[in-house]
Amino acid sequence: MTTVVRKAARPRPVWHPLPVADVARLTAEAVTITFAVPPELRAAYAFLPGQHLTVRYAPDVRRSYSICSTPADLDKTGKIRIGVKEVPGGAFSSHGVRALLAGLSATGASVADVPPVADVPGAGVVTAGAVLEVLPPLGTFTTALDPARTRRYGAIVAGSGVTPVLSLIATALATEPASTFTLVYGNRATASVMFADELGALKDRYPARLQILHVLSREPGLSPVLSGRLDRPRLELLLGGLVPRDIEEWFLCGPVGLVETARELLKPDAPTADALAADALTADPPTADAPTAIAPTANLLDTSLPTADAPDTGVRSGPVVHTELFYAGEPPAVVPTGASGATGQVALTFRLDGRESSTTMSRDTRVLDAALAVRAELPYACKGGVCATCRARLTEGEVAMARNYALEPDDVAAGYILTCQSVPLTGSLTVDYDA
Ligand SMILES: Cc1cc2nc3c(=O)[nH]c(=O)nc-3n(C[C@H](O)[C@H](O)[C@H](O)COP(=O)(O)OP(=O)(O)OC[C@H]3O[C@@H](n4cnc5c(N)ncnc54)[C@H](O)[C@@H]3O)c2cc1C
Ligand code: FES
């Protein structure tokens, strides 16, 4: 192993201890956690609506949570808020939240006997001094808002998928006085609707510019089309009826099935993530003459069509569709093509914080795991291809990614990879976490 020191091009996201100011119950299964951001860290935690924080709990439980508050809230109050829905048995959403609610220290070590989240009374009071380690905001599930712009936004979400969209709705309608937002929001029943009051308040504030369609699967909704699961037939009905047809920019967030179905309906010509996930990614930039080995849209996040930032040519082949997945299920069992069966060690060089380190790895090891064995401070969270915290730029060699639900096509085309999903296809690799 060798180490060379150079100047870092961009600062690595660094963990900071943030005081927990408040834990408030939203539903029987969900809470908000509010962090007080000290003045000296306000710039580091400035965020765009739709971005997420990463929380470190217990020795090595790292979980991402979308920010439900707005950038304006942070400016005004110095606070930043996330929404957490309980996954039964979950290390943070269940055990960690129960510990906070019960006033235990947030170590994750002593919560075995704490009752389920729904049975812990008195949400809103946290042990004085409760602190969680938190990474600054990350994520690309956002858009460049502009007061001069008039845009029709839409979102299709389910359950906790509303969290980033709450911030997007509040910020978009406040920033762009002529824009509108339509929200299609699926839940089991009224009692499980996260942020019902805040959405109601936004509707009161922007009655003509905000449309909210609650779809309930286990309770009659306002009409038959709003009663039942948010499956393909219901989405088709909604998109062909109650939802305006001229929505220009969509945000999809929820279970993978919902997000993929909605995206297929909104962008029928876009390739699926599965079809493209295992394409080889090389460090060679694409040229005008040569076909590229870099997958053009190797993820679900389709920004290949006009984006908010792109000059408006007047030609539109469909809406812009942003997607965010919280969980993609169990990792793919199969190591991508070309990796298994190959022999010999691979020379891996990587750069982080301006320091270059080298090691060797086997062909079926993920790049992140090999690099972590040398430098434990490398950034990562989900290790499941959904959060992009482990993103780095491939500058030499070729890899295959098992899964990519996080990088934008532009990022992939520029050589960025999810190192937690990448296995080597060549005898040497160089990746740059500072790029
Ligand atoms: C970018 C991003 C943003 C996110 N934003 C939010 C948010 O705003 N609110 C929120 O509540 N969650 C959000 N999540 C999900 C969150 O990070 C955790 O995955 C979730 O809270 C479960 O963590 P845990 O430690 O409680 O469960 P774990 O201990 O990780 O998992 C327990 C069990 O549940 C399964 N599991 C894990 N996650 C899920 C899931 N989401 N659905 C179903 N089964 C699961 C696991 O396979 C495991 O068997 C987000 C994730 C990402 C990547
Ligand atoms: S750690 Fe989340 S995508 Fe790699």
C-alpha cells in the first residue's frame, strides 16, 4: 500500500455532531427529527429542496433521510428537519427513533426493551444533549428554481416518499409565484398520511396553485379513482383524468415498483435500469466518432430530456422526470458480467482528500470495500446503489456496476461510478473521490 498527498479538488462530506432539538410524532409509525445547526455549520448544511441528510447511529449504521423542511426554514430558524417512517425491526427507523423518543442516549446499545415507536408516549421531548452524527446534505432529486420561471410540477409518491417532495412543493410555490404543483400521494389510510397538516396548510396558502390527490388503499378515498393501490391501472386513470396533462417536470419517490411504473408511463421510451445496469463503464471519455462503452442512461433518473437548467428550445419530447428510491430491495445476487471467473489481482489506486492510496483487490470485490480496507474514512451510506454517497470518478480502467439507482446519466457519461456497486473489469483501476 502506498500514499501520495496532493490537494483535494472538492471537500469530502464530513460528519458533524448535530444536536437533536426535537422529535415529533407525525403518525403512529413516523416522526420528524429536527436538528439545530450551529451558526458555524449553517453554510455546510445549506441545501436544495429534495436533498437528504445521512445519519450515523450506533457504531456503523448509516442511513439517509430526506429533508422535509425548506432552505428558508434553515435561514430563519437555524433548524433542519427530516421525516422518518418506521421499518419494523429497522436499526435506525425503529431502534434509533425509539431510543430518542424514550429519552435514551442515541448509542443504539440499550434499546432492546424499548416499546414500539407507536407505544412510546410524549414525542417532542428529547433527552437534553441528544446528538447524532450527520453528513451535510447530498442528492440530486431537486431542480433549479427561478422566480422568473412558470412551470407545472408534479409528484407521484407513496408513504415516506412524500418527505423530499414536501420541501420541493413549499420551496417551488414560494420561489416561483406563477408555477403550480400537483401531488399524487398514496397511503394505506388517512391515519398513515405523513405531513397531512403541513400539506393542508400549503393547500390553504396556495389554493389555486397546489392540487393534492390522496389515494388510499385500505379506506374509501374521495372518489373511486382515489380508492385503491397506486398501481399501473390507477396511475393510467389518474394521468388520463384528474392530473393535468401538461405537467413539465415530475418527481417520483416511493417503492421501486411504483417509481418504475410511473416512470414508464411518463417516459415510455426511456430504457429500464435493469437493462442498463451491468453495462461496462470505462474511464475513456466518449468521442464524437466512436461508440461509447459508457451507458448513456444507466439509471432510473432521466435527465436526458430538457432539464430545468437547459435552454428552452421550444422542442419538448416529454416531461423531465426525477426519481428517488429509498430502498431497492436486497442487493443483486449476481456479480456483473465479466467480473466473476476472471483471475488475477487488480491494482487499485484511489484519491481522497488529496491523498492517493494504492492497494490490490480481487476481481469480485467491490471497489468501495477494497478501498475501505485501506482508508476507513471513505464516504458511503446505503451500500445498495441508491444514495450516491460513495460516488467517485473512474479515471483509469473499466468497471461494471451491479446497480445504479442514484447517478444521473450526465454523471455516468462523465465517468462517475458508484464505488459500492462497481467491480473491476481491467487489471488496474484508478478512481478519484475528490473529483
Ligand atoms: C436518498 C435516500 C433518502 C431516504 N429518505 C428517507 C426518508 O425521508 N424517510 C424515511 O423514512 N426513509 C428514508 N430513506 C430510507 C432510510 O435511509 C432507511 O433505509 C430506512 O429508514 C430503514 O433503515 P433502518 O435502519 O430502520 O432499517 P434496516 O436496519 O436498514 O433494515 C431492516 C430491514 O428492513 C429492510 N428495509 C430497509 N429499508 C427498507 C425500506 N425503506 N422499506 C422496506 N424495507 C426496508 C431491510 O432489508 C432489512 O431487512 C431514504 C433512503 C435513501 C437512500
Ligand atoms: S453507498 Fe449508497 S450508492 Fe453507494
